[in-house]
Amino acid sequence: MKSLFLLASLFFCVALTSGQAMYRSFPSEILGSERNVKILKPRNYSKNVEKTYPLIIVLDGDYLFEPVAGMVDYLSYWDQMPEALVVGINQRESRWDETAIDFNKGLPTEQAGKFMGFLMEIKATMEEEFRTAPFTVIVGKDITANLASYYLMRKDVKIDAFIQIEPQYSELIQNNLVNKLGELDQHQFFYVATAKRDAIVKDMMDSQADSLFQTNNKVHVKHDALTDTNKYSVAGQAIPRGLDFIFKEYQLIDEDVLMKEDLAEEEKFKGKEKTKDMVSVIDRIQSKYDYIREVYGVEMKLRLVDLVTIADYVAAKEDWEQLIDIGDMAHKEYPDLLYGRYVEGLGYEGLGRNSRAVKAFNAAYALEPAVGITKDDVLDKVELLQEKD
């Protein structure tokens, strides 16, 4: 994964082709003025008219928008995260006033409070004008990261995930952030990256958080001490690592992970007769897609590449009954492609039910080739089984 991040960083600017990024002036009732924002729409936004997309709000957009938007475009291209709408707020001339904290009260100043309200204006406008999914990420660096943390103190504002780069936390945040996270009963992702082992952040995010969230599987907190960076270069690693952390459950199924999960299931039932309580591979893929829908708000069909991964894994285990079920699942998801019926045929062949396998392969022959399997491959299977009979 580290090599992916290093390679991907080279594509920050290349990924933002002309026509993808929109520049617009946004009139704000709360601020009483107009602000410049940048918006990146996903590549196929206009074609996928039914699809919705998570929203990523980038503070310090004058210099963080391009690296965030470029990495979102890159990672979503490889299905390592969902495609997303990215909006960046230009703060070149105003960031200090808009992030100021009243240290007597520990709260944002009046102007900073208005800026936080303005960001919710932006969020509401994006939800009204674009097809946003109900999942919002906010990205900030040093003082803007600190300001973003104050949304956790507001019960009426729903921000689902935070990427905090070199945060400069105020005393109120230091004293209350972890406990506030611990009170949440919905899924929340909080990623913090520092260029060194910051003692304050380490104590907050490592010492306190580890003990507090052991039994809360909905709150996901991570602190990355990126010691081979400085306060300027840390963002180059923090952005992809933060997105990877937040959208880990969206990513393509990994065969090694399947094996570890299977071994864990087998260990759980060691010495016992195997029962229906064991979680099958099909159960796990269905749970994965339920999670994507419920947590990220993204409706999607089973990806063909995921079906191929679990089919290959199950076939290697010679679990023919489950392979037949996967083939049936694949056919329901992709009825025009031969893959589902082909996998079903492999399952019946593994069980020694050759006549049923031939029937499945014949059904596959009438459909469209997929994932490198051609009609000639299907015909070869039919001929081979007929020779055996």
C-alpha cells in the first residue's frame, strides 16, 4: 500500500483534467459576501444519473484542493474508494480570522463560528444541486483541522469522517475530543496525521482512544506519526492514508483476507461439528455490501471483480456447493454475461454432476464473454465433459 501512495502522489495534478474541476463564486447569507470554491465532479457523473456520491469538503482549498481531488480521482479509478464530490474552500486571505479561537471561552470566535455556518451552507447547497450520498468527509490542516473538530461538539451537525493533518488543537479540543467521540452511536471516522510523534496528539489518540474504543466498533480512530515527513510534506502521505483508512471497507475483496477470516471461523468451531452458524464467504460479501450501503450511503451492485475473487477462492478450496451459489449470484447480478453460468458449471463439474454442468455451460455459451472467458472456453468444457460421459 505504501508504494501505491508514493506512486499515486505523482498523479495529483495529472488526474485533474480540464472540464472536471469547476470554479464558482458562492454567495453566503451567513458571511454576507461571496466566496470562491472549487468543485470536482466524478468522471462519469453525467452518465450515471442514478448514482450518488460521498461529499468531501476541503478547507485551505487554495492549496489542499488539488492533492485531495487528485487522490480521490486516482483511488476511485482503482475502486479503492467510491467516486466522490470534492469541494474546496479558498482561505488564502482569511484562514487566520476564520479559525480563531476565543481562549477565554475555548470556543470559536464569532467570525470563526460564522465560517463554520458557511461550510454548512456549502454542504446544504451541494446536497441540493448534486447527487450526494449521506456521507460527508472534512479535510483540514493545522488550525483548520482544529476548527473542523468543533463540529463534534455540535449535536445537530453530521460530519461522518475527518482527515486532520498536523492539527494544532486548542485546549478545549484536547480535553474533550476523545470523550466526545466515545459518546457517538453512529459510524465515525477520525484520522490524524502528524509529521512527528506529537506528544499531545499521541496521548489523545493513542493512549486514551485505545482503551475507550475497544468495545465500540462504530467509532474508528487512527493516529499516523509520519516521521519521514515535515510539516509541509506530511499532507502528501496523510491524504491517501486518510482516505484509505476511511474507505477501507469499500475496497475490493482481498483473497488473503478471506483466508484469514476462514481460519478464524474454523478456529472458533474447532473441535465442534460444523454448523450453519459458520459465516460463509457469500455471507461475508453480502455483509460487505450492506456496510457500503448503510455506512457510506452508496448503493451499488456486486462488483464483478469481487465475484471473481470469491469464486476463485472457493474453487481452490473445492467448496463446490458454495461455488454453485456464487455462480447463481453472479448470474443474477450480470444476466447478460456468461460468467455466472460458467462458474455454476464448474461447481457441478466439481461435484461430479457432469450432465448438470453441461447444461450450465450450454446456458453460458449463449451469453456474452466476460473476465477473459470466451465462448470457445465454454465449448471446450462441454466437449470435455461429453467425452467423459
